[in-house]
Amino acid sequence: MINITFPDGSVRAYEKGVTGYEIAKGISPRLAEEVLAVAVKPAGDTTIGKGETRDLNRPIEEDCSITLLKWEDDEAKRVFWHSSSHLMAEALEDLFPGVKFGIGPAIENGFYYDVDLGSHQITDADFPKIEKRMLELAREKQDYTRIDVPKAEAMKHFEEKGDQYKCELISELEDGTITYYTNGHFTDLCRGPHLRNTDVIKAVKLTALAGAYWRGDETRGQLTRIYGITFPKKSMLDEYLVVLEEAKKRDHRKLGKEMELFTFSPRVGMGLPLWLPRGSVMRFELEKFLRKKQNEYGYLPVVTPHIGSKDLYVTSGHYAKYGKDSFQPIHTPQEGEEYMLKPMNCPHHCEIFRSAPRSYRDLPLRMAEFGTVYRYEQSGELHGLTRVRSFTQDDAHMFVTPDQLKGEFEKVIELILYVFKIFKFDKYTAQVSLRDPNNKSKYIGSDENWEKAENAIIEAAAEMGLKTVVEYGEAAFYGPKLDFMVKDAIGRKWQLGTIQVDYNLPERFQLEYTAADGSKQRPVMIHRAPFGSIERFTAVLLEHTGGHLPVWLSPDQVKVLPISEKYSDFAKKVCGLLNNSDIRASIDDRNETLGKRIREISLLRVPVLAIVGEKEVEQGTVSVRKEGADAGVMKVEEFVAWLKDQMAQELA
Ligand SMILES: [Zn+2]
Ligand SMILES: [Zn+2]
């Protein structure tokens, strides 16, 4: 008999060799239907996490703790989707005999398989028949069977099949036994884990095709990457497709173009965004918004250059850690003189701290900068404004005494929650990342300080009413942190806002302040960025709102539209009055129908339209529409007051 511990702490004895599926079935037949995989952690294993994810059919031979994994668990989704890649491979083998296979992993949403279809050119038009075949095979309730075979035998199998890709993968494995998995007539070299059988796969959608170099190497052949996603229920696929369709409409790269906010130029360089006038107006408004709030919290503005001497980053440790993967040093005519493009603002801020003697009375010292930084990202990783090589952080660093950590953390949480409220990110979660308690030696800073900081974060979060998930072992080596995840309007999750404690940089830069007793003490540093970066925040906000920004943030707040040229003069007068009241208004009196002009303006997502015709000219009024809905007829002065009131409400 073996003892198995469940997540609630209860322990039960089972026959040696019992499977996860049998355990689930013993608890309830319904659970057995829902469970997809099992996480197993041997008794005595003190590492963090649920343990190794395994096949439900695999015998459990030793005392351990287990977690039965269902669709809701990310690990189970990975097993589900990876198993689906095997199912797709089987279908491809049926439809395209002779197809060869590279790798087929699960990804964040679904799976892919890299395949070599020889001379056959696959297109989207092939998707329905592949999907149909996958569902037919799934209904056969094929078991995913794990088989151990000697390496030589595996090699022989794939040589006979003529699959050079699998042969290459096998040749790199250590000698001894390797694992195969079969489902139906398809055999794959794989370590697993997989589902019990194909029957749980109820809905299939192939989503995209792409070229992929074998092993990411441009000098090797190109394979076809087929992407797909599967679900245990048809209704889940339907929901997913609705979200996908909506996500396409909200893609910030599409909106950025339509709203004329930003662009990219290969001649300027990949991943280097160019902010257009309308985008720049929006960006300045974002900065203004945060600056105002930061002033209330006692932040002091600083400005630092876009480059720094290499020595600065050697001191900070960034050069040793990231130097090779960064933009390489800039050389000057002076022999041996080297500068780096700034990858982060913190080292510069540390030097500002050092520029004067500091006393405990100066702390907390809060330095804020909209600092543009440069990081080299692989070209394949670049994506719109979310992954760029140049971006501006809404950065700030607080230098505090250890006793001030908690209070300062509370203030930062308050600020981040204010940002979420104003931008209507109503659904968010927070994760506290702490040390791995079993591996304390890999972290810098004293035990006492770590405990203080970790408790400060946990208590500050609790006092601010934040619901948090605590993750052990997720802290950076230099300090614990608090990360925020928001859910956007269509349910997608984005990481926004980070607060990070740092013991490392104050040490490396030998930062000191004079304590009340006259002794020299080291301050603790907090890094924080509620937006993350202006670029990333803009992208997330556009996708969250579909481009329908609040009035205060819109580049064009009001478009004044005369019904015909006859009313242009009055429209100009209205526009002038609005501009004089600090409203960003412009006129569109092109010789086009009103309908056509409104349609074109809708692409720019101008929130408020002021329409003037004969009646309006006579009465000195405008007909107001906000976000497509009638907001009434107003005198021009009333309209200004109404606009100011709208903005005040948005910012309240
Ligand atoms: Zn597999
Ligand atoms: Zn920093």
C-alpha cells in the first residue's frame, strides 16, 4: 500500500500502482469524467508547486501528494492541447500520407505542429477536412498509450518511416529507454503527459498557418506550422471564436492605424514606434494625468539622458546579466570610451540619490521620470506596441528606510488602483511573489530584511483590500514583488503594474543615509510603474476600449460638422470658442455628405460630434452626439460646460 496526500491535507492509502483515474473514480464518477491529468509530488519533496504533471493512466508507485487537474487548471489545458497536436498529426497522416513531423507543443491558446508536407501546399481551405478527420478520430476513443522502447528501436522505427526530423531528435537523447506515445495508428516520440483518450476532445478549430524553420535555424529547411485549438465542449469553442473575432476588431495595431496614433518604419528600425501627432497628444495626456497624481503623492521629477557609460551598467550588474543580449556599446572618437543605450532608469536614479548627502529626514525620497529605455528584442518577438525595442516607462523609484516599506507600498497600491478605476479595469488580480523558502541562499539581502519586506507587501495588500495570490519562489533574486493582472472588456488577461522591492542596487551603488542615531544606513529601493510603459499601456487600453477613449484622453475631443458649406462660418466660430476653452476641437467642412463624413470620423473614434445646420445657426446652438448617441441641442456655452462636466466625471 502507498499513502497519498490530497490538496486539503487528507491522506488515504491505496494499492501500489493505482492510477490517477482510478483515484478520481473512487471519489466520484463525475470527477473521473472531468479530471484530465494528475500532478504528482513524491513524499519528502519540498520544492514549490504541485509537482510533475502525469498521465491519468500512469501507475503511481510511491508515497506522494497529488492534485487532480481539471480544465480550469493551466497544466490540464496544456495536456489537453498537446494531446490534440497528436490527434491532428494522426489526421494529417490519414489525409497526407508521407507527412513528416517536427515538434508539436501546447501553447498559450491551443497548440501547433511543425510538419513537412513534401510537395503539398497546404492552405486554409484544407482546414475543414482536417478538423472533420480529427473529430472522427476523437470519437473512436483512442487511448494515448505510453510505451518505453530502447533508443535503437525508436531510431529504427523513424528511419523506416523516413522521418529525418524525429531521427535527429532521437539522436540527441541519452542512450537507454525513451518513451513513445501512440494514439490510433499514430506513434510519436514524446515524453508526455497526455490525456487518457481522445474522446474528451469535443471541438476542434485550426486557426492559422505559418512558416517555421526547423529548430529555429534559418539555414535549415522550412516546415509548415499548423496552429489549432480544441475544447472539451462545443460551447467553449463558440465562445472562444466570438472573443477571437472581437479581438481582431480591437487589435491595437489596426486601431493605431485607423485612429492615426502611431506607425513604424523599417528605415527607422524594427520595433521603434513613431508617434503621430494624434498619438502624441494622447500620450502627453496620459503623462499629464499621472504627473498630477504623482505630485499629490510627493514624487519629485527627474530627467536623465538616454545613454549612460558602460561603467554605470557594470556597477548595476545589468551589463554582466544582459550585456550580451542588449544593444551593443556605443563608441566615441575617444579610445576605449563606451556608452550603452539606457535599458532601465534605475542606475541613473541611484546616482541622483548619491549626488547629495541624505538623511533619514529626506526619506522616503521618490524620483519619477517618464524615462525612455532601449532593449533589444528578437525581431520575431516584436509585436505592435506591446513588444518594442524603445519604450517609455512611467518609472519611479522610492528610497525608503526598512520601516517605511509598508506605508510606501500602500501608497503605491492606492495609486495603481486609482489608475485601474479611471481606465475602467474593474477586474484585476494581484500576485505576491516571495522567496523560495527552501532555497534562501540564492537571494541577496539579509533574512531579516526579506521577512520584513515580504510581510510589508502582504500586510499592505491586505490593508488595501486587495485579493492576492501568493507565489513562493517567484521573487527576483534582489527582492519580492507585487504584480497586477487586469482582465479587459473581452476577458483577456494583461499584466499591468508592478511594484518591486530591491536590496541589490542600493548595495551595488553603496547608497547611504544618516539615521536618527547618526549611523550610516542603507536605504531600500522600490521600483514601480503603474502603466508599465506608455507604449504597452496604450496598446492594452486600445484593445480594452476598442479605441473608444474617454473624452479627456481623446486626441480630437470634438469634431464640428456643418451640415453644408452654408454653415461653415458658424461652425468655425463654434470651433474657435471650444479651442479658447481648452477643448481639442476641429472642423470637418469638406464638401461631402454628412453621413460620409461621420463614417470617416468614426474611424478616428472622435467621441463627441457637434452638428450645425440652419436651426442651430439661428438659435446659436449645436446638436451634440456622444459615442453615436444623441446628447441633445445646447447653446455653445452650455456645450462647453457639458464637456467639462463629462471630463470631470470621467476623472472622478
Ligand atoms: Zn506528446
Ligand atoms: Zn527601476
